[in-house]
Amino acid sequence: MSEKKTSIGGQALIEGIMMRGPVTSAMAVRLPDGSVDLESWPTHKTKTTPWYKKTYFVRGIFNMVDTLQVGFTCLMKSADKAGMEEDQPSKFDQALAKLLGANANNVMNAVAVVLGLGLALLLFVVIPTGVTSLLRPYVAAGGALSLIEGLVKVAIFVCYLGLASRVPDVKRLFSYHGGEHKTIACYEAGEELTVENAKKYPRFHPRCGTSFLFLVLIISILVSSLISWNSPLLRMALKLLTIPVVVGIAYELIKLAGRYSNPFTRVISAPGLWLQRLTTAEPDDGMLEIAIAAMKAVIPEDKEADNW
């Protein structure tokens, strides 16, 4: 039984899981009647990978945007397939559909993305900088202010995840997240993909998006320590401009953590693995069945094609 590091990754959906392989991507969703709906499509739109998706420290931001776009699309699809849509559209939905016609869903999805990004900027840029700026008269050292700002960011992040994990629907999503990790771990261990085999593996994985987000947070703290505190507004603007740099560094580190197991990568992975105690939960057999269905659909014929 051989072990490997696979490049296949996934995302928990509403009553389902999406997996992305080197050639094929797929999403499996549990339908209201209990059956499994499986949909697949080519992972890449073109046969050749653009240079900006291969260049170190540049590829991170572009791959992250691509992952967010695909993930959000699959999340919306899974909600429809799982029967989460309203039986009767609200008056607002009806008016919007009448006004925008076939574009109504696209507009609503775009609005949701903008609101989500706005909330992220508010929580992790505006509030930490604003709160810490109030302490400037009492804390002279810029390094100390940056440390306080970083602690505020981490506190907001952990509290947000902790509160979210208590919402029943979100906790169920997190259980699918755990099922995704167990299935990938089972595949990497070289075992047959069955529910019983997948159960044995941990629900934590070093390449998880939670670990990536925490790395982004930590690196942003380090980068922010180099930015002047002379003007809170200028500081926020400069932090926004450095986001591609922060994401690029975090992406390369998460790639290292997924490829190698040594003291350095274990230190990198440790905080993210701990946070996965909040963002994953133990899946039931049905969830593992969904994860396995999505996983089997994306495993390439060439066994070397998905090597990390």
C-alpha cells in the first residue's frame, strides 16, 4: 500500500462536496429524494496553463480568485439541487426577476460576492486598524501597535469561526468539510475508497483553506508591521495594495506544507490544523459516500498526473 501527496482538493457544499482534479472537476450533491447527483466538467478551460498561474509568488492571487469563483458557483448550484431554494419567491425576488429577467441570478450572485468581500475588509482591515489607532496616544512603539492589531485580527477570526460553527446548517457544512478531508487522506494512503476505510482517517489536512486563510492572516500581520502608522487611512490603503503580496507568499507556503513533512512545514501547518477543529466536524456515512463519489470522478487515469 503506497502513500502519495495528491494535488486533488475540494470544498464542502450545501449537502455535497466539490473536488478539483488535474483534468476533471466534479460535484456530488445529496438530492431531496436521497439519491446522489454527480456533475463533472474539465478543470481547465485551456490546454496550456497561463504564465501567471505558474509563476512563483504571482500565481497565488490568480489561483485564489479562480478557486473562489468556482467554489461560489458550485455552492449556489448545490443549494438549488439540495432543494434549498424558496417554494415561493419573495416580492423582492419577483420584482428583481421582472426587472433583470434572465440576469437576475447573476446580479444577486455578484452582489453577494461584493457584500462578502466588503464584510471581510471591514472585519480584518477597517476594524483592527481603527481600534488599534485609538491606542496610539498610549502606545508609542509602532511594532507594539502592529502586534496589537494582529491580535485583534486573530481574535476576530477565531471568534467568527467559533460562532459560525454553532449554527446548525453551518455545522452540517463543516461535517461535509471533514468528509472531504478524510476521503483525500484515504486516497493519499493508497487505500480503497470506501466509507469504512475513510472513517479511519483524521478530518484535518495541511492543505485546507482554513490553514491558507490563517497563513494569510499571519503574513498580513508581518507585512503590516512595515507600514507606517502616521495615517490610519493611508495605512488601510497600503494594506489593501499589499494583499496580492500577502496571498502570494501564503500560497507558496501552503504548497510547501502540502508537499513536505518536516519541522518547518509542521510549524507552518500547526495553527491551521488547530483551527480546523472549528471548521470541520465528523461526517456521517452518507457524507462520506458523497465525498467518495466526487473523489472517484476526478482521479486521473494517469496515476502520476495528480502528484503534488
